[in-house]
Amino acid sequence: MKKMVVLGPPGSGKGTSTRKIAQFFNLKRITVGDAIKEEIFKKTKLGQIMFNFTKDGHFIPDEMVVKVLQKQIKNLKGFDGFIIDTAPINLEQKEIMKNLNIDCAILLNIKNFDVVRERILKRLMCPKCKLVTSKTENKTGICPNCGSNLEKRYDDNLKVVNKRINQYLEKTLPVAKAFKKEGKLLTINAEENREKVFSQIKAKINKFFAEKSLN
Ligand SMILES: [Zn+2]
């Protein structure tokens, strides 16, 4: 079983990377946003409580976020583990997630934040199949998977991006440092192109679990 999380600032390629990791290592990909939406859609007790929080414009408490993740992890049939995208985003969540026994965290590290600012401002998304691409990669504005018109994400503007970068630096970077202290951080240079990023990830995951099995 591989139990992993991915950390990184906005625009570091968390979605793309976790999809590739999940596929390559046969892991269940869990994103906090989708997991919460699923609970709300299914109208579970937890889903209804969370819906009331979001409806009033409040953040969902960390305990509930972790509960949602636990429910997702209970059902790993057919998978060799899981990879979580977008949690833990702060030290409080990391603490509550202790009982998930995470093996390691992958940090999609960015040093020059102009790289992610540029990536995000050029980012295009398919409203139907959720494909993420960019104005550089896709000149037609049409989704190559399903033919829908690609759109800019509503929150991809400079003000919002800077706010999310600051949140990352203040809240999430300390999480990466804590994993590092525990000897559980795999740091990836995420300023490289997608192929190079993924080959670094593969190599580091393989090395980590090979060494772990020796202990
Ligand atoms: Zn599409």
C-alpha cells in the first residue's frame, strides 16, 4: 500500500501530477473538493452539515475535511493505495490526518512564483471533462477530448492568485517542512515541464518505497 499526499502552490501542477501518479501506481486519486461534492450530492448527514457551512460562505472545519477523506480511504478495493490532492493544507489538518498513516508527501516545489503566476493566467479548463490546458498548449480553444469550448477558471486572476500563493507560503509550506523533519518529504522541481516533473516523481517514489521496504 502506498499512502501519499501532494503539496504545492497553485499552478504547480497538482491535478495533472496526481492523475499521472494515480494511473501509473494504480492508486485511488482523492481530491478534497470532489470528495466534499460527492458527500453533498449523496445528501449524507456529513454532506448536509458541510453544505450548510458552504452555503453561509464559511470554510468547512478541518475535522470534517479529514472525515470525508477517511470515508474515501475506506474503500480502496482494486487499488494499491491512495494519493490525496489538496490536503493537508495546514498544520492543523496534518495533525488530524495522523491516523491515516501517510507514508510520504510529494512537494511540487516552486522557487520563482512568476512561473506559476504566468501558468495560471494562461490556464484554460474544459467545463465538461475538466481537462486543464493552457493558451500556449492549445491555440484552438476547443477541448481535444470532448470538443467543448475551453474556459478560463473564474478565480484565475492575479489578485486571487497572489492571495492563494500567500496562503500557501503561510499555511502549507510549514506542512512540507514538518514532513521533511519526519524524513517523509519528496521534493520535486516543479518549474520544469510536465514530462520532466513526472519522471522526477516516479524516480523519487520508487526510491522511497524501495528504501522503506528494506527497513
Ligand atoms: Zn473536455
